[in-house]
Amino acid sequence: MYFNLTNFACLRIHGPDCQKFLQSQLSNDISLLEQTNGRSAAVINQSQLNAYCNPKGRVISLMKICRKNNDEYFIIAPLGLIGTIRKRLTLYKLRADVHLSEESEEYKIFAIVDEHGNEGFDSKFEKFGTDTFIFSDSFYNNQGKKYILLTRKQHSEKALTTITQELQCNEKPESFWLTFEIREGIPWFTSELTETLLPQQINLDLIQAVSFTKGCYPGQEIVARMHYLGKPKRRSFLLVSHNSQLEKPTFIDGCPIRIYSKDISDEDEVGSLIAFSNYSFRPKELTFYGLGEFDLRRITSLESNSFFIRSSKGVFDITLGTLPFQNQII
């Protein structure tokens, strides 16, 4: 299956100081991308999840970094935050020999999921030629193999023909791709939550989006202090439901959608919703997947995993699901 990621945008960064500059700005170890180059003749590289933090350690945005070569990288991030990212990177560029350009009008972004992990699937990527850049995007193997494709818009029809005919993939809604991401614990939050969340609060340290050995970046001291000397007071959990009543965004009247427990007063919130997707994998399967952040003291004291949310369509029930790294959260 494939997805047209219309709610994401692409930022291109190129120049001799690319790697050094990104290493000084982002939460993950950019040098690890270089080590995966050449793993496959068809797949250029492994994408890498990163956070861009402000000096107080709050996350400005999540992003996926895709390395084309030592002097050229692509940043894939939510459309509503790409301008903020570019502005902040430009502010810190100083004398670094790098150039930034927003390529949303130049490139189209597709995602592919080989749900069954078919042998030889990625060998067909050679059919794309040199007009499409392909990056392995798999993090956990329990959802098959995932890929990110970047292609110039003038070549997008050719790329789509290859996707549908050679790979035999059918198009699915972008919300379905977000469901895959949420099930892996990746919290693609909107611009309303920018600079409000710490990396540990949304489990970025548990999904290999933060390096504690790479050196300095904005907010690194605060993030590292919590890792080595403290313990997060809040963490994020997977939420699931058979109902699909919520509509974007994750805010009501300017405030995050609050999560309440059935064990205590319905006026006493225990968490808030960060991201969610309304899409059913198959008939009769769960139709709501979300990520909510909770006060750890509160959630560990509750007798059940039953919660509810109030929305413009009323109240609906949700329960805790299981993330791949669930045993590391508490």
C-alpha cells in the first residue's frame, strides 16, 4: 500500500557543512545515517527520527532526516511546522556553509508499507531510476517494511506508475499511514503543541530519537539532566477505541483535548491527547488510535485502564493499548 503525504513538507539542506550543522541542531546522532549508507543497492539510506528543540528542551517539531549524501539531506516534517523549522535553522546557521530551501512545491512525498515483508520487495525499487529518492523507514518489524519516497513533481506520475504496477501497491488515506506511526509511538503533533513538550514526555528517548552521547544541541543540557539525574513525571501511552468520533484538531477552545479516568471524578483530568488517527485497519478492528500524555503518578494509581474523552460530538470511551516498548515507560 502507498500513501500521499500531503500534510507533510520537505526541506532540503545542502553544502559542505551539512552533517556538522545538523549534528549541532538536532536530538539524534546524524552520523549514524552515514554508517547505514550502501546497505542496499536499491534503498539509498535509512531515515532517522529527530526532534528539534528550543533552548529550554521543549520540542519545536518532530522530523525525519533522510541523507542523500554527505553534502545533501532532506528534512520531512509536518506542513504546519516546516516554516518554523526553516526559520530556526536559518537563525543558527551563522557561518556554516549550508543552504536551506523549502521544496514543498518541488517534491512530492510518498510512503510505502509492505505489510507482509515480502522477500525481494525492495529489489524492485531499481525500477524508479534516478528521479526518485528512496529511504527505508522501518523502525519495528511487527508492522512490515516501511519506506519514504521523494520525487520531483514533474516525475510523480512516472513514480506512481512504478508504485502501482511494479510494486502492485494500492493507495490508502494518509490517516492510515499515521495509524502505523502512532502504533509505533511516533507522536506527530500539530503546531498548537510546538515548544510545549519535553522529549521524554512523548517517549522520544524510547524510540531512538534522542542520542545521549552525540554532544551539544539546543536544549541538550535539560534533556540530558532528566535522563541522568531525574525521572520523567509524564509519559505517553497508546490509546485505542472502537469509536471514531474525533475530528482534527486535537484542541478544543484553544486547549488540548483532556483525558479523564472512569475511576475518579469526571472533572479531574489525568492526561491530554497529543495525536490521533481515525482509520480502521480492517472491518471490526479498532478505528481510533491515539497517543496521550499522562502524569505517571496518577496513571499508576488507577485501578483500570478505562478512560474517556469529551469532544464536540459527545463523550466516548478509550482504553490503553500496548506500544512496542511498553515495559520501558514505567
